[in-house]
Amino acid sequence: MYAPRAKFERIYIVSPIKVAIVFLIMLHCLFVSIALLTSFWIETKVGHYGPLYSCERRVLSKGHSIFPIECRFGRSFYNLNLFWMPIAAILLILSFFLAFISIILASLSFIQNSILIRRRYWFITIIFLSIVFLLDCFVIIFIPVSHHHQIYYLQWAYGIHCGATLFISVSLITAILTHNTDDIQYIEAIDESSIDK
């Protein structure tokens, strides 16, 4: 009678680092959505503006009568030079959707059993994260440059978007570093064919 022979089975596990990457992408989506839905990006002497909303003081009779601040969706009626608003809105919405797609792709890479398919999904995730990072960096640079001709103050929503860009940059760098690593564990099992019945 022979003793049962041990065999090793290979199983795939999800890396905590990759889960943290997905969590950072979710934080990016949250921060971008908060920043997008507010008008506190840039403040001038007339009002404060954001990609989707603008709030301005309505001035009548050459500045003698000042009405309360009016907020409206879309471009400003008084400051027609704010060409950055629709461009920034489109880029931020695109950034949000591409980051959301990268979350789905990263999650699909977790449930695959083939190393090749897992790496392919993760590589596509890295490509989407790179595009999101470039879009966010462009918005960060583009908004202050578009106001170089006047005095302005950056508001808290601009800082939130900078934080979202920081989250996506960390997740991109970490995703690149973990691209070629596969989380495989070997567990010991009994080879039933070797058991003498």
C-alpha cells in the first residue's frame, strides 16, 4: 500500500496593490464629478466660473447698481472670453468615462484564469489610465493659461481636480510597475489517482 502522493495546484489571487489601484481610480471619478458640478474653479472680480456653471454679479447703469449673483448652466453671458469652459467640460466628462471604463477592465482582469488574458486586460487598463492622466494634466494647465490676461484666483474645485489628477497619476505608475507580476499561489492537494483503494 502506497502513501498518497501530493500534488500542487496553481490558483490565481487578486493582488491588494491592484485592488488599491482600482480604489484610487474610483476616488478620481468621485473627485472629478464633484469638481465638474460646481462653479468654484476660478474667481474674478465679476464672479466665479466652472466648466459647467458660471455665477456672476449682474451690473447695471455703468456699475452703480449691483444685483445679486446669478448662476446659470453653460457659458457666461457677461464674460464671452471664457472659451475654456466648454472645452474643459468635455475633457472632464471624457476623463470620467475613460476612468470608469478602466475600472471595468481592471475588474475583468481579476476574474480571468489565463495569465495572457489577465495581462492583456491590465495593459488596456494602463492605456486608458494614460489617456485620463493626459486629459487631466491638460485641464490643469489650460484653465490658468486661458486667464493670463486678467486677475484671477484659483478656487477649491480646481484643487479637487488637482487631487484627482494625483490619484490617477499614482494609479498609473503603480499599474505600470505591476503589469508583469502575476499573483499565483500553489496549494498542496492529494493526488487521488495515487490512493490505493
